[in-house]
Amino acid sequence: MSETLIRLRGPQKAAILMLTLGEELSAQMFSRMQEDEIRDLSHAMAQLGSVSAAMVEAVCDEFSGQLGQAGQIVGSFETTERLLLKTMPQERVNQIMEEIRGPAGRTMWDKLGNVNETVLANYLKNEYPQTVAVVLSKVKPDHAARVLSMLPDGFAMEVVMRMLRMENVQKEALEGVERTLKMEFMSNLARTQRRDPHEMMAEIFNGLDRQAEGRILAALEERNREAAERIRSLMFTFEDLKRLDNTGLQTLLRGVEKDRLTLALKGAGEEMREMFFRNMTERAAKLLRDDIAALGPVRLKDVDEAQAAVVIAAKELAAQGQIQLSEGKNDQFVE
């Protein structure tokens, strides 16, 4: 028996054998296993990677002593999931696969550390400050800092005060927080991340230049007018910034590079320009007017890119709760 074969653990050998048998036979075997056996075997299968033909033969020989040469097999998340789906409902398979491949991490706290800070902050702002304090004390400091910065100021201060007074958290309380996070947050995370395809397409269309956007939307209208209208309603363009209030616009001005704003306003209408000028000091507005006039002719593509950058900045500020973006779309175009 080879040294490599000796080093293989039981679940790894079983995983190789299952993959060798194929999906139909493996599915029958899964149906006869206990849940913990399925979880251990699934984990081994998903982590297996590429297995040489020689190793396949050695494992099969160990089990039966009679199996001849087999071809190379590859253990992966995809093959594991397909096998599980033949014997289990989708929801249970999703739970098992989430445990073995993501969000990355072995513990709940590891997994939280891999959740986008905006998503995590939006969830935690509705929890008790003490719960949030426990969570932020368990994740990495840089991640905790980003989440804390996105919480409402008053609430964030409550969390900070509780973290300062926090002593060792009792095991029962910690387990309670973990259970709550697993049931109410982690179990729903995959579902919340299943985005409306119209929303996804609206974001993609926001990144197109005006000619491409108009051409593709026109073609889509001929095929599916309802879908085109839905995408239009979800798109947020530079013109939609007109719906920002003065405070929001001033916040946006502080977060946008001057050169990008100058180029973006070069292609904007007078009404749009004046809206920005009104929310600047008289001197800053004059300098910006002079910079716009000094640009001379510019490519429409460059204007589109600058306006898209301003919109992205607005969306980032909105995600952080610093400004409010109105719903709906004004689909006028700047010629």
C-alpha cells in the first residue's frame, strides 16, 4: 500500500469511491446515510480536488480488491451538490453546501468577517446595541471599524459604550447571539443576495454610454416592452441627482473629485449646473464655471464616464446612509 494512500482519511477514501461510482449509484448510497455522515462525506468530496487514476485504482482495490483501472476524477463543490440534490430537497442541500463552502470560514465569526460591511451594518442597526457590541468584539478590528462607521451616530455611540464596559461574555449569551445570527441573518443571506435580474441589468445599463444604452434598450423594447420599462424605472442616472435635497447635494460635492465634476457638468444642462452652483460658495461656484468654460470641446464618452462616476459616488454615500436617493427615474437625456 502506497504512503499516499495510507495518509488518506476514511472520508477521503469514501469520497473517491463515491465519485468513481457515478451520480446514480452515489445518490442511492447517500439516501442510506445519516445526516452527519452525509455532511462529513460532502465536506471531504468538495475538498478533494484532482485525484490521479493510480490513486483511484488503489482506493478501489482497497475496498473491493477487484476493481480495474479507473479514469481521473475531480471532486468539486459542483459535483458534490449534484449528488446531494438527487436525495435531498434543495433547501437542505443549500444548508450543507453553505456549511462547507461559504461564506468562507469555519465559525460563525469567521463567516461574518467575510460578509460585506454594508450588508452587515444594515442588519445590525436593527439589533440591540449589546448584541452589536458582542458581534463587533468578535470580528476582526478593521472589519468592525468599517461596520461601526456605517451605523447611525447615536446608535454607534451606544455600541461603543457597551464595548467599553464589556467583560467576558458568558458562554450561554454568546451561543444565543450565534444562534440568532445563524437563523435570522446567515440563513437568509443567500436569499437576500439573489437579486432581481432587472436590478442587475439596470446597474449594467447605468455603466453603458448613451448610444449603447439607447440602442440596447430600444432593441429590448421590441422583444419585451415590460422588461425594458422595468429596467428604466430602476436605473439611476446623472439627471436623477436633481431629486437630491440641498444637504445631500452638499455631501455629494465633498465626495466627488473636482476634475470629474467639472467634466460631468460640461455635458449637463444649465438647470443641472445651477443646482450644483447653488450649493457651493460663491467663490467655488465661480471657479467651477471658469473651469467648465476652459475645457473647450470634450468627447461625449468622457462626459458619460464622468457622470457615471458621480452617480457611483452618490450610490456609495447612499449605501452608507449619508444621503437619500429618491426612488424612480427621470429618463431624460442630455444632448
